Amino acid sequence: MPKPSFTLTSLNLNGIRSATSKGLTRWLEAQRPDCICVQELKAQAADVQGRLDVLADLRGHFHFAEKKGYSGVGIYTRHEPSEVRTGFGSPEFDSEGRWVELRFDTPARKLSIISSYFPSGSSSPERQEAKYRFLAAMAPHLARLKAERELIVCGDLNIAHQNIDLKNWRSNQKNSGFLPEERAWMTQLLSGEGAAPLVDVYRLLHPETTAECYTWWSNRGQAWANNVGWRIDYHVATPALAALARSATIYKDERFSDHAPLTVHYELGL
């Protein structure tokens, strides 16, 4: 009997209309993932409905930001979820469209696939403070959720956890995305702090890789050409699901945005 297989991709689109104009749909048709979690839609419901709500036979479920041309997340899936949830209970950040959760529940298992887009703090000190508020709200939400169900959070978390997760770690220690407080938050998330930890699936499969691991490159200078990148896109899973991960790849042959798709193959059936 063949083993069950579930292919899950995460990609920050930097605009869904831009990414699809650069060949994303054709790539999805060739790759045929079961789900793709997308972030930074930069679109509203009216922009998507009837045009971009289905890609490569994958049906989309979205959480749009109230502000036009800003943030927004989605999950395209070929499997019908039992429930769709948007937002995580924070009025400040739910208005920014940063959480969509598809539940695939059966009598035997409660499973959530989540697309989330963590704030960036690079634009101003005020946005960095907002990022800290987001992290403070997200930690207890994830703790409650993982106590109740199996889950995989896919997304642009806007944090490089370790020195091996970005090219120029020494010069970025005072920059948003690699600040000590942000990295400590990731460490606590992945250590569990007395509860079951979540698992960084890519690092589970590739514990020591460096230059191959990057998923984002600044548009400034020659960052892409010189592979001056950051690993800020993740699959973070409960241990039982992480144990089912068989391979993780980052696709760099084409560019759909300033991020690269991160795909993990799980020995999992929905």
C-alpha cells in the first residue's frame, strides 16, 4: 500500500497580482501541492473574487487586511476543510489580515493548517513596538491551540532565529528581524518552556545548512545575485506532524516575489 503524502508550500507573494503575473499559477500546476499558504496578498476581496480565488485547481480561503494594498494571508487547498477561521483574537492585528486557519477534523484527529504573516518592524520604532505586541499576543494563542490540536503554521515570521539563518548576522544584530528579543521569542516557541514545543521543520531536516536555507533577499543592492539572504519563512509544527516531514526544499529557479517558496512533503493523509 502506498504511503500517504501531503505536500505543503509557503510563500510570501509580495502581492498576489504581481506573483501570478510572474508565473506562479503555471508553477503550481506543475508542482501540484495539496496546499499553499500565502502571505502579503496586498489585495482585497473584490480584487480576488472571480479572478484569483482559485489557482491551479486549488481553492483559496483568505483573511484580508482592512487597509487596501496591505498585508493579507490565504491558503489555497485541494482538500475541503471542515472549518475556516480568520484572525486569532487580537483586534489590533486581526484588522491587518495576518491569520487564516483551515481545520481538517475527523473523529480520529484534529488538524489545523495555518497561514500567518508576522509584522515587520523595520520601517519605524513604532512598528517594531507593534511587532513586540503581536508576538506577546501570538505566544499564548499558539500555546492554547497546540494543547488542543495538531497544527502546522506556515508563513513569513519576519525573524531569523540563529546565526546560520542569515548571511550577514554580525552586522544585523541591531536590526529588526534579528533582534535579541525576537530571537528569544523564537527560542521559547521552539523549546516549549515546560509545554510541548513546536518544531522548526526545515531545521529538523536540515540542521546545519547555511547559504541554501535563505528564503528572502532584500531588493537593495545585489542581495539576490550574491545570495545575501535571510531565512524568515517557516513551517512550524507540533512534534507529531513534524516527525512526518520527509523532505524540505526551497525553490529558486524562478522568482515570483522577493521570497522563495518553501515546500515540505509530509507522510500525512487528509
